[in-house]
Amino acid sequence: MRPDPSIDSAPGVGMRRGSSEAMAADQHCGSFHGRQQQQQQQQQQPQSQLRDEEDEPHHQLEIAFYDMQSTVPSKKGDESEPLEFSSIILAAHGLFETDSFSSLLRPSSVSLITTVSVASNGITRDAVRDAPSFDEVADTIFNVLHGRVWAGQNISKVGNARIREAFQRANRSPPEPVAVLDTQLLLQKCFGKRAAELKFNKLNRISAEASRIRRCGS
């Protein structure tokens, strides 16, 4: 009986050849899938890094809620000097507190603290006799404010101008904000006419102010 020419004479040769071809095909597919995975990882990695880079400035942005109390001139033309500076710093993303600073400030002369001034902010001459001058804490106040969003009540009309005047009087470059958030308008939206009564001159009151902002923004 003649062997079938379609089948190799050596038993199993055709099977081995088929196995070799199948193995080669499997290896080719495996390497292809491996290349696909590598390409996908390479494509995903820059996107992930890009998202991190885009998110990073957002996470670094901070809001400095501040208040500065000053002497109240008894007559027109007299200068006003700072008596107290308080601030809390919030992360813009999440609005959680990251730092705080508060200090009474001694003016160039305690005689600037008149009865009119005490009636306005409650800060007496005795309260500031041992307090540092503005010059002594100017660097700290600069670091608190510079490059952050400034926030506070009625700061657009009063607070920001007093900050710049105090630094100019000390012959220093004033800090600069990246943006200004005057909470007076927001508080008016939330509390109406009561917003005019929501004043603060202590750190815990600034914290309460920030809490109100969180509620208004939610």
C-alpha cells in the first residue's frame, strides 16, 4: 500500500510542523499584545502626568482671609496706623485651614490711639505697649499675603489700601494678591442687611467668616 503523499512519511512530522506554526503564531500574537500594552502605557503616562501638572496649581492656590485694625484719626488729615493684623490661610481646594497668624501692633506713638479709635475697635494703649511694631512683623505679613488670594470684608475699599500704606510707610514693597475676594458682597447675598454687622477683629472671628463663606459657596 502506497503512503498518502499528503501525509509526511515520518509519523508526527506534520503535527510537529503544525505545532511549530501554532507556537510561532502564538509568539507573534503575544509580542503584538505586549507592544499594544506598552503603547497604551506610553499613551496613558503622559496624560496622567499632564493631569497632575494641570491639577498642581489648583492644589497650591491658597486664600488668605485677613483683617487689619487701625487707629482712627481724630481729625481730618491725620494718618492711620495699624493696630492689629489677623489672618487664616485656606487651601482653595477643600477650604481647609493650612496656617494662621495674628498679632497686635504698636503704632509709632500710642497717642494715636484716641478715644475715638478705642470706640471703633476696642484696642487700648495698654494693649499694644508691649506689642511688636509693624516693621518687626512686616516680613511675616508679607509672606502671609503675597501671591495668594486676598479675602475679607470690605477689603477692596479699606483693607487693601491700608496694607499698601503700611508697607510704603515702612519703605518696603507691598505684597500683591493673585486675586481679591471681598466678602461684603457675598455676605449681603447670604445675610442681606445683616452683612454690615458681621465685623471681626480676632482670629476666631475670621475663622467664623470663612465658615460662612463655605456655607454660602455650598
